[in-house]
Amino acid sequence: MIPHSDLAAQQRLQDFFGQVGGVLGNDGRRAAFAIYALGLLGDGDRKSIEPIAARACADPEKMDALHQRLLHFTTDSNWSDRAVRLLSAEYVISAMMERELIETWIIDDTGFLKQGTHSVGVQRQYTGSAGKVTNCQVGVSLSVTTHTEHAPIDFELYLPKSWTESPERRREARIPDEVQFKTKPELALEMIRRAVANGVPPGTVLADAAYGTSRDFRHGVRSLGLEYAMGVDPQTTVCLLDEQELPHGDAVGVRKLALDLHKKGAFRRCTWREGTKSKLTAKFAFRRVIPAHAGRPTRQEREPIWLIIEWRDGESEPANYFLSSLPRSMTTKALVRVIMQRWRTERVYEDFKGELGLDHFEGRRLQGWNHHVSVAICCYAYIIAERLRTPLFLPALRVATPPPGAPPAPSGISRTASSLLASPSRE
């Protein structure tokens, strides 16, 4: 006997796969998507194409044919990543908003560690995933969050100039002519523009200093009608505002300002949530400012904004500096709570990689990387929607029946269900 909740979840999985299949456009792609997605959702330490094919195929003599079929689906088949990701976003956001409103859009990036030099976009570069410069790809993501849930809806692979300016590498990775070098903030702004155009419910855009220090990125976000709260580097300069929000005094670097405020005892403790072991707390200072730089300020730069400085216990200098366009009427505690939601992304990356094989793709082509990530986004959307629509501690889920003509499915999604369904993302 299969518990009723299992049957309901299985039906929802089939319905969702059916919707994606409608976007993919033919029975071959539909079947390959189902096999590949179930491979990502299923048990198995390695979730690249060959191990997925091996687990899915009951007949060893037919495994190579299935391997080639999945390889074609991920690397050569010309289906629309944007259409699949948009459908996935609509699916998960609908489930999220049944309980809570969208609060934030989070921009972040993560590394995909690699051994060789042929995977598209790979080079020695810094990634926070390893905390150092290492041989890796870097993907920039856009996630949407409610107060309790967090779902990635889009990704862009960062292509360094060592790839975009090399004709040989472009040919090898089949990088389209229209794909040219873009910085990570430019890739992030491109995803945000797409999300706005696609009607994704708005949220405050959060990002670290690698993005927030860019004036163009902050201005681009504001020009789309979105609020932001972003990290900036310590060399950022600002003009302080008086009670009437008019500039007074000379421009000052945020690090120097922080040290002066610390001497004056201007920092106040703020606790923003209960952590797994203790309360998450630090000292903060808040000032109304406008950014300062050489040249005539733009309209956005004349807008009064918040400077928020975080100083952690036992540290000799501030840990973080933030600029935020959020309203002056917001309480300082509410500001901190919004800003600190960005750290939830790290847990999402861990789940995405550890449970759904986000970083397991072994192909060399750009389209293959994008296709793999699109299927992984769909799988994560299904997991989040199930967590919202079913009771916690749901019995182990059984996989849906594959489409007619598809090989037997993997063993199940029990491990993913137990780890992801039962525990919302933590900061």
C-alpha cells in the first residue's frame, strides 16, 4: 500500500513533468527530461549523465544507448532553457505565495570545481565555494525568497575573457556569436531584467559587495523600479545627510566613517534571528547618505539611501558595509532582517549540489551546462513546492512512472525528500 500523500506527490510530479514536457515539444525530449530529472532527484552519489543512465537502465546491454540519448538531450538538443526556467519559476513561486509574499531577490555566485581545462568557462579564479582561487567554473544565480523559503529561478555561467576572446575555445564549447564577455554584475542585471519582464513578483534585491560596489548595477536595479540592499567595499565614499536629508560636510570613505562612529559609541546591538545554536547578533550603525564620486551625480545618486555598517563581536574592524534604497520609515531591525536573508543562499547551494547534483555536469559545451542547470532548477522547484504542500516528515516519496517508452526509472527520491522536504533553508 502506498500512503495517500505519496500518491498525491507522485501525481503532482507527473503533472509538473507534463508541463515541462509541453515546453520541450516532442516525445523524445519529454522522455529524456523525465529520466534525467528523476536521476537528479534519485539516490546516487554521482549525478552526471553516465551514472544516471546506468541507474535508470535495467538492461546493461542497452545502457550505452540510453547514455547517448541523455547526452544528446543535454548537449545537442535545441530546447529553450529560458522557457523551461520560466515555467519552473511560475510553478514554485505559485506554491510559495500560497503561504507568504515574495520578499527578496538574491543575487549570488557559486563555484563548480574542475580538474581540467576544457569545461566551458573554467579557469583559475576566486570562488567563495572554496574560499580561494582555484580551477573552477562560476555560475551567477538569481533566487526569490519568502520569509521562510528560497528558490533559485535562473543561472548564468560566467565566461572569462580567456574563453570569449579565444576562437578555438568558442568553437570547442559551441559558444554562440551573440554571447560576448560580460562581468558578473552585468550577468546578474540581465537576469533581473528578464525576471521583471516575465512578471516575477518583485522583491528587494540583495547582493554582496562584488555586485553592490558597482554603481551601474545599483542604478540598473533602481531603474527597474526595485529596491536594493547590497554590500559595498570599504573604499566606497559617501556624503552624510542632515535631518532634512541634505548633504553636509565632505565626502568620506565608509571605513573611516565606521571607525569614527565606533569611537563615538554609535553602534547598537541588533539580533535578527535565532540560529541553530545561538542568537544571530552583531552591532550596527545606520546613517542616511548619498554616494559620492567624481563627476556630476545622476538622479539615482541624488536619492537619499541608507548606509548600514555591521561590526561583529571580537573584531577589530567592521565585517560588512551595505547601501540600501529601502524607505527611511523602516525600522533598523527590519533593515537588518532583510539584509541578512542573503546568507540563506549558501545553504541552498549546498543542497543544490549535494542532493541534486548541480555541480556534477561533466560536459564541455555551454548549451550542455545550461540544459543541466535548467533540469536541476526544475527539480529544486518541485522539492520546494512539495515541502510547502505536504506535512513535514513526509514518508519517503516514490518516483513517478516514466513516459511510455522510457527506460525504468531510478530507485526513488527518498534521500532528497528526507533532507530537503523536512528542513527549510537556513542562514
